[in-house]
Amino acid sequence: MTHFHVLTLLRHHDAMPMGKLADILDASMSSATGIIDRMEERGLVERVRVPDDRRVVLVRIAPKGQDALEETEALKQDRLQAILGHLSPAQVDRVAAALDDIKTAVVTEFGPDYLAGHDHAAHRTSQEGTIN
């Protein structure tokens, strides 16, 4: 799960300095380094140095990591469509309304820019119970 969390962070924030990644993970620098070492060995992430300051190491998602995220997203979408397929159109409409309410609450709490770049937050379910 930690690897998935790191990949998701990197997808949304591009490359990140190791120190910031450690802070977000609430881990020591040595723990974060160990996590990134294992992920790099698996080809999920890569380290790059900033040309202007070679002391700064950025971590970015590698193509294999992007593929893993896309595969996970596809599985998640398939499962969600299967689950929604068991709901009536009226139930799907209630779920969509509840999700709209949650989105409004998120924007109220964090501001309108919080959802920028999160296109999935705007997706709604259709009457047939599939995701658009």
C-alpha cells in the first residue's frame, strides 16, 4: 500500500524531492529512502538530480509505475461498474447526489482549487449504473 500511495502522490505532483516525500509519508528520511530504493529496484520510480543543485534528489514515477497505476485504475473501474450494476436507477441517482454533496463539502473545506486536475471528481454515474 505504501508503494501505491507513493505512486499516487507522484502522479498528482510530478517529481518530488525526497525530503518532501518523507514528510508526506510521515517517515524518516532513511525510511523513505528504503521505500524508494525498493520501488526503484522494481522499476516503479526513478531518481533524478536537479541540474542546478545536484544535492537535490527528485523522485518521479517511471513508465512501469505508470502502467501499474493504470492497471489498478482499470480494475477499480471494472469493480465499481459491477457493483453499480446491482443498483436500480433510483439508487444510482442517490449515490450520484451523495457524491455531489461530498464534492461540495470538499470544496467548502479546501477551496475550489483543491479538485483541480482531479477529473474523476467530476464524473457522474448514468442511469444505467455505469461510470462516465
